Amino acid sequence: MSTDATILRVMPREMRLMSERILSLTELPKGFALMALDLVMYSQAMGLGGFALLESRIEVLKPADPRRMRLVSDTGPRWTLDANGEHAWFAIPSAIDLLDEAIGDGETAEIEIVSAADPEELAVATAFACRSGLVVTCGGRVLSARRAETRTDPVMEKVLRDGCRIAADQWWRIYELAQTALAPDTVVSRRHAGPVIVTEDGTVIGRSDNDDDTDVSFIGSSPTEAATAQHEKAC
């Protein structure tokens, strides 16, 4: 991550980490949240709502439940998916799967997504569908698809190379929001961090190798004292 005045160039690792933590604050099933976390990054890269929208909508997104969505029509040239108030981001993965099925051995397919929150974000599907081997266009609430001749993902390729430019104050608000998904730093949390458990008398449970270099002296220290001790040990 590099900084240029008040603009940060944020790379995919950081964007994915923040999205994953923030989406873990919602009621989305874990597997679905992991599938959807890149949608925020794509939205940011495409100049759509991105992380600013994620921040402003977090309270609306918390009760999200993709099971509310229903396929209400799967006949004719255009299928219809009722998002039932769910956010457009969460309708996109299902819509892409349905488009893939609807195409079958044919050449094209269309699906209309109704009752989605922030429907302008459906445009993210035009980039996100590339990883499924589809070329998707967005006309309002209607997504049209055909199979791609070659599987490429131009938006992801650009993000992997250049990252996304995000205002510093916006990004640090996202960072603070993501931090609320983590357990608070306490003596108890330190004793149960990582692959081991440390008892009150300092006994390490869960690792038996002779080269164990776990330093348990910092557990009862303040965060500042713990950081200083670790720094001195490293030096």
C-alpha cells in the first residue's frame, strides 16, 4: 500500500481482508460471504459504490439473507430473479449461476433482477462474470450473457497490477469498521491466540516441539509494553 497525499493505492490483499471482516458482521452464511467479498473490490475498481457504499450500507447489510431471493420465472427468453430487498451485490453470484444454466447449449440468456437494493450495482456483474467464462452486459435491471471465447478478467488483472485508489480518510474508516469484527485485545484473548493455549502459570498447550520459542512474557503486559518487549527481543 502506498500513499500519495490523501489518496491511498490499496491492493487486493488489503481490500479482501477488510471486506471479509466487515461481511462477517452480517448474517450472511460464511460460504456465501466468502464468495461475495470480491464484489466490493470490483465495484470500487469500476468507479461504482465500492467501499464508500459498503460503509454507508453496513447497517442495512447486517441482516442480509440470500435465502430470501426467489427465481420467479425460468421460462421464455428472459428469466426473473426476485431479490426481495437483498442488496444487488448479493444477487449477482446467483444471477451469474442462473445465466450460466439458462444459456445451456444456446447462444445467449437474459435475467431480470427485481427488488434489489442499490440496483445500479448490478453493473458489477459485467466484470464479475468473467471468472465464470461469461460476457455479461447490463441494461438497468437486466443482465444479458453469452459465453466468452477466452476466459479473461480485465478488471481483476488491472487491480492486481495497480490496486485501487481510495481516499485515505475513507480507507481508515473502513479499517476501523473492520476492526470491530475482531476480538478485543485482552489478557484472555492473548492466552488463546494462534495454535496454542497458554495457562495462567505460563504453560504452553498445543505445541510439543523442542524448538518452541513462544514468548509468553508479554501476555499480562499492556499493549504498549507487549509491543516494546517484542521489539527488544527481535533486536
